[in-house]
Amino acid sequence: MSRILTTTPPRSIDIPLEPSAAGVDVALRMIGPDFTGPGDLISYRLIVTNLGDATAAGVNVREAVPGHTTFTAAHPDAGWSCPDSAPAGTACVLTISSLDPGDSLTLTFGVAVDRPVPLSVHSIDNTASVAHPDDENSANDSAFLSTTLSHLPTGPDVAISKQLGDSPIAGTTVRYLITVMNLGKTAATVTVFERPSYPPAPFVGEYGWTCDDELECSQQVSVEPGETIILDFFVDIPEGAVDPLVNEASAPLPGDENSGNNAAFTHDDLISIHDIPTISPLGVVLLAGFVLATAFVFIRRRRSLSGSRALPEPGASVPTHAAPLHGSATPVARSPRPPPSQKGTEEGSFRGTPLLPQGPEIP
């Protein structure tokens, strides 16, 4: 993406512009930007002035295309001798037919910065000059300007990544999550392409995808600087499929500052339904028997504990049995226990039984 930087005012190289005593004295000044970046368009303004008292006819302005740039004929003034897209180092000449004493003429010379530019390059340097055979002062015939080169992205920088959201099992439909991010400084409208190794699900059109007969699907999205968009994409894996699930997503964008992050590739081996752990019928029966037996033992134990803790109501008669005497088969009944006294009951006897006498209190 080509553009003219306007974030900082143009910078010029000043030279003395005092009139000469006599004859022709052509002088040159150059104005250009302070900063530029890969892919930008640099516009240089060359100001030619006749400081002498005689008319200068046939003044030649000479330029050389700066390193890591190419000449662009569409932007500068007409009349430069070099062709459009001339590479770095090409000599360019423009001839001024006549320049009266005290007059100035501003010319434009434009170049496009390469993309990419090696990280070791930190500036774009330009040198220009003017020449006239009768020039009385050669000290002001040239101008130099160094423009700082920034490698930070100044245009869009679209990055794409993706991940598989489901296990790749034959006979199922899996979903991909595709993340599109704009890491650059300007908005971008980009077409995202999906190329799966198995057919896309028939309903992907409901999610904005358009697919052709060669299993390639696409969707156009607009991403603002710093924005992230997540797209859903679905693939049908046929029954009995054994080949790995391969998928490639890409978001090519002309003028992208960083094309190295415009694509994402995944490769996943399929999982067979037979590889999923299962319990055999015999295992199910044994497990069910174990659960029932555990429940039965638990219930019996609860009932046993409940029965052993049951106590008779107050005043209820408790049957007693006496052991038979030696040599006799007739049991002997014991005398009934006298009823508890009212005092014992009031003092806290348990279920009608008097409390035992308490001993002295131990300090």
C-alpha cells in the first residue's frame, strides 16, 4: 500500500541563498519527510533558484534513485529521463530551459520504498544536484536528505490462526475455530480461504462460507486495527475414513505489511471408534452385581443398628425368663421387681429405674 507520509512536517536542507555579484549562480534545496516505511511513497521537492544576475538557460537537475527504492513516474513532474519503476541507482535528469535572475522553480521527484527492506537498513538517503556550464558558485549545487526508515507496520497486518474444536473421529462432523486479527495500523477487507482434505459440512453456507466443487471455501471479512474475528468452519469426516484430517486456512492481502502470518496449517490423525475405551457386557453385569450387593449390605446394617437401639416405653412390662434348676425341667419364675419410688423418678431415674446413690463429689 503506497501513501505519502504526512504525520510530520517536511524537512529541508537549507543553504545560503544570497545573490551573487555577477553571472549565473544556480542553487538547490531539497524538502522531504522525516520518516518513512516499507511500501511508502516518498515525494521529494527540489527547489532550484538562480542567485546570479544573468539568465540561466539549460539548467540540468540530476537525481539518482535512492537505495531500496524504485522510481515512480506517475508522481513526479514530467520530463525526468528515467523510466517508470527504474531501480535504485538509476540516474535521472530533468532540464530547465530557462531560469531568470532571482527566480525559483520547484520540481517533484518520487520514489516507492521497497517491501520488504532489510532490518539492517535504517534510512533512505537521497542526493540531488544542479549543473550549468556558466555557474560561478559550485558550493550550493547539491543537496542531501536522509529519511529515517521505520520497520514498524504502518498499513494493515492481517494474521490468521486456527484450532480444531472437536476430536477427529470418522463418521462425525468437526468444527474449526478460525481467528483473524489485524495487527496493523489501518483497516483491511480480506478474503479468508479454507481448504480441508474432507468435504465441508453442507450447512457451512449458514455461517457465511461459499464453496466450490474443489472443496475450497471462502468468506470476506472486514477487520479494524486491533480487532479480532472468530469464524466457525465445519468438516464432515466420512465413515471408514483413515487418512489424516488436513486443513489450510489463508488470508492473503495485497499491501500487507507482514505476509508471513497470512496462513495457518493443521494436520490431525483420525481417531477410530474402536479406539475409544468401552465396557464389555460381562463387565456391565459384574459392575451392576457389585452395586446391588453393596446396597443390600448397607440396608441390612442400618436396620440392625436401628433395632438394637430401640428402648421400651416407661412402665411397660418386660418379660423375664429363669433358667431351669438342675435336674428339673420346670422353670422357676422370679419375683417381680418392686415399682420405682416417686422420689427416684422425680430425681431423674431413667425409664422408671431409680438412680444409683451417688458417691462423694471429687474435687
